[in-house]
Amino acid sequence: MNTAQAQHATPIPAADVLPAMRFLVLAARLLCEYNMRAELLRRKLLRAASHLGLDILVFVSYRGVTLFSPGGQQFHAQAPELRINVAVSSVVNRVIDEVCEGRIGLAEATAELESIERRAVRHNRWLLACIFGVAAAALARLLQADWGAVAVSGVSSGLGLLARQELAKRHVVLFAMPFTAALIGSILGGLVIRAGWTATPGFCLMVPALMLVPGPHLINGLYDMLENHMQTGIARLGLATGILVAAALGVFLGGWLTLGMTTVSAVPSPDANITLLVDVLLAGVAACGFGAFYNEPWRVLWTSILCGMVGHGIRYVAMHNGVSQEIATLFACLAIGAMANVAVDRMRLPFAAVAFAGAVPMMPGVFIYQGIAGAMQIAREGAHADAAQLAATFACFFKACFVVGAMGLGLLIGARLAGLVRRPRD
């Protein structure tokens, strides 16, 4: 609906205000719970309300949306937590668009939204665990780990996913899930290291933790702050930080139980010869694992795979032609952001899930791990810590921050550029 149509929308009869507000509150709760960024959520609700003849105000907060009706009433939608489920998100977006385009009625749309969470198909948990494990193995090989580290990374990540699903059924504290998965990964990795089955021990601890990075929360948090929704942006980034800290604590505890306070190196294997073709294929497998984890339907999973393959291919070519890792990552994520934005428009998919699934193979895991290992060493030595060790640790953290910043900036700018080129759906 264009601006002129919205201005001349027929006011809704008083008797129909409550059914319309019920639909809007239900849509608001689903959009908020399934992790839509604040500004897009607000615009979608205003568009639907305009079509229904309602002049409402929308206030978006963390895990909540408040609607102010024409009669001065307040309607609040509360999300129990922020989830990521592409199958649900895409249907909610489709229903809202069909209402705005006049293709379905209000009663039918409300009934569909009320039942979508029960009807949404989830991937088989055992198949998902296998796919996620293979994705972790592909990521480990992409980082040039040897076959021992590749195998244990895949097994531990798959088991960690099953553990997270069991804990989610029992409604445990949110941060217990990444902590448990990281603990499983670090214990299994530590046992493999002690047995001497790998020459790249650092990757046994690093990769299972990388599979826990809360990318959609990070991307939506940055997007909210870019669009001046500071309250929700800071809250999302705080949630992401809490998940990362919980995963780091799980790695520390598992490493301490199996290896004591000994740090292990994360030097790539010299036998891991990664060509452009291998790089692209492994990136596609890693992206597939994350897309499946976000419950992308099989018919649209190719979008994340394509984003990962194209993005990582661009990064590989750029770095092999002398471009720094930060700038190469920026170029790659510009392409991923643009491609993901097209998928969002044409298939009604959530941008953050598609974009991060494609960008996840570029996470600077080696620098993050080396920075954490260096920090542990400095903590043990205290005032006697070597100045060179201190400088190397800060260098790793700064490098990781710059690469992650390039990822976020590239995804957002790429999405914005694609939005300027194409004609917006609204």
C-alpha cells in the first residue's frame, strides 16, 4: 500500500476495532519473539494497521511491543524470549503481507497466526545434529585443522546441539545452554588432545565454541543501533555478550578438567591445503549447518549456502591478492548483505538469520582463541607476565574486533545498498 492509499484508508467500524487489535497484538508478539529488528517490526505493524483503517502508535522494547489504539487503549505483547525460527518468521511475514494486499481476511489471518507455532515443521533432531556436526567439521577444516581436530569438532558440536535441545525442553536458564554445549566440546576436545590424536589442539576447543556464536542477536543489535533504537540494540548486544561469556566459561571449565591450566596452540596444519574450490565448498557446508539450525525450510536453505559460498570465495580471492583480512572480510560481507537482503524481500526471510549463516565461516576464531589463551596465561603469571605476551594478546583481541566489526558493517551496508537499488515491497 502506498502513502496515498494509507491516507485514504476507510476507518474501521468501532465493533471491529478489538478483532483488528487482536490480530496486531498477535503479529507483534510473533515478530518480536522471533527476532525481527525494531524498526522493521514497527513499520510492518503500522502498514497492517493502516490497511485495517487504524491509526495506532507502536512502541518497541526488548521482548515487548506496546500498541496504542485510536481510543486511547494500550495493548501489550510480551515475548518470553528471543528465538530464531525461520519457518515461523517467514509465515508471519507472509500472512501480514497477504492481509495488507487484501488476499485473506482478518479472521483467517488471525487463525493462521494463532496456529503457526504448532504447525511449523521443525527439522528432525537427529538429522539436524548430524548436519550441524558436519558443518562444524567443515569449519574446522576451513581453519586448517588436521583430521583429528576435524573429527572431534564435528562430534562434540553435534552432541552439544542435542544437549541444548534437551535443556530447552526443560526451560532452564538461557545461558545454561551455551555453557553446557561449550563444556561438552571442551571436555571431548581435551580428551583427544591428551590422547595425542591431533597436531592442531587449539581447534578442538575453538570450533565447538564458534558454533555457539549468537550471530542474529549481534546483527539485529547493530541494526537497531544504526536505526537509533538504542534500547533494543543495547539489550540485544547484552544478550549476545551473555551467551558468549557463558560459552567461554564452558570452554574454560572443560579445559581445566581435562588439561589443567595448560594452554594449547592453534597453529594451522601445514597439510591442510585449501584451494579456492575447497574453500567455497567448505564454506557452503558450514553455512548449511547454521541455516538448518535456524530452521530454514529445505526449499530456501540454498540462500544461506549461496551466501556463504560467494562471500567466502570473494574473501579467499581478495586475501590471496594481498588484501588484508579485515578489508577482504568487508568486501565479502557486502556481497552477503546484498544477497541476503534480496532473499528477505522475495522470500520473506529474516535478514539476520540468512546473513549470519552465510557469514559465519569468516568468524576470526583463531584470533579470538589466541587472545583468550593469552589472557589465561597473563592471569596465571600476574605481575610477572611478559610484556611481549601482553602485547600479543592485545593484538589478537584487536584483530578479532576489527574483523568482527568489518563483518557487521559489511552486512548492514550491503543490505542498505541492495535496498536502495531494488524497489521496496511496501
